[in-house]
Amino acid sequence: MRDLLLASWEAEPDQVRALLPPGLAPAPVDGRHLVTIAALRWRRGRLAGLPLPPFSQLNVRAYVRHGEETGVFFTALRVTPPGLGGALFGFPVRPARLRVRPHLVEAPGIGVRIAFERSGPAEPSDLGHHELGLFEAAGTRAFRIRRGEVSWERAEPTEPLRADPLLALGFGLERPPTLLYAEGATFEVELPPRRLRPAG
């Protein structure tokens, strides 16, 4: 995939907890509770050995604890039309107009615009390294992610950011976000997602 951007804002644990289904709890990342808007372009993807058409994705995520593992809980998944095939595997994908470029993420229909410039190598971080993904679709479902090496860079906004999906969830965006950018990355997703059994 190409042009992966993570824009993360600090959040209160109780705000994150309000988003989560039973069995999940807020988890800190690098010592802070965060909510993130992530965007990327999928290129050269394959499914069951067959090539996938290129598409762009934007997701809204929080970081959670499930059992002994920290993972990523997806509260929203938006894709350009070629990515809607993820619905066949139970992913709650919805269509959106997206532009994902090396200096801009824009989704005007849902109120996201993040213009940025790269500012050098990033310090090591747990962001972008979790291998457990979770989402809600007729119960809580989980999938595994096997990630390749990624060279992360710091990034800085070049204009005021717009992140309406987080405002709609009740998060204040007064503090500046942390932006991480990767020009390219690889990973494999284990399919299909499995349904988690209710706790107890």
C-alpha cells in the first residue's frame, strides 16, 4: 500500500470506553489514550491469489485491550468503490469520495481534510504496529494482521485540520494531533474475521 497517514489525537479513557462493545477496554499507546484517523491507498493487493483493483481507504480507530493483547478497534471504515468487496467478509465498509496523496488526505463528504508536509524520520512508536484488528458487525469480530517493515516519518499540518468524524463521536480536537506518514507499507490480513465469544 502507499501513502499511509496516521493522525492521532489524545483522548480521555472514558471517551474511548463509550465507543466500545463489551469485552474491550481502552488501552494506552506510547503512554497516551488516542483516537486516530488513518488513510492509505491500496495497490497491488491480492485476495485468494487474484489481484485487487486499486482503492483508497479511510478509517477511524481507537486502541483497546482484549485479553492480554492490545489491538485496533475500527469505529468506521470508508473506501472508494473498488474496496467495497470487503463487505463480502463482513467488514462494515461504506463508500466515500477519498483523495489520499503524499501531502493530503481529503474526504469532503464526511468532513475530513488533512494537509501536511513530511518533516523527517519519526521516533520509534507502537502506533501502526498492532497485529489485532477488531470491529462490530452483528457482534464483535477480530482478524489478524501480519505487518512488514515500515519507515515512518513525522509530518506537520500545513493548514487547520478538519476531522468531523471524531467531533461527531464527542472528541474535542483542541490539542494538535500527532501525524505519522509512511510512503509505502506491506501487510497481510487473515480472513475471514472471526466472531468473538461473549465474555463469561
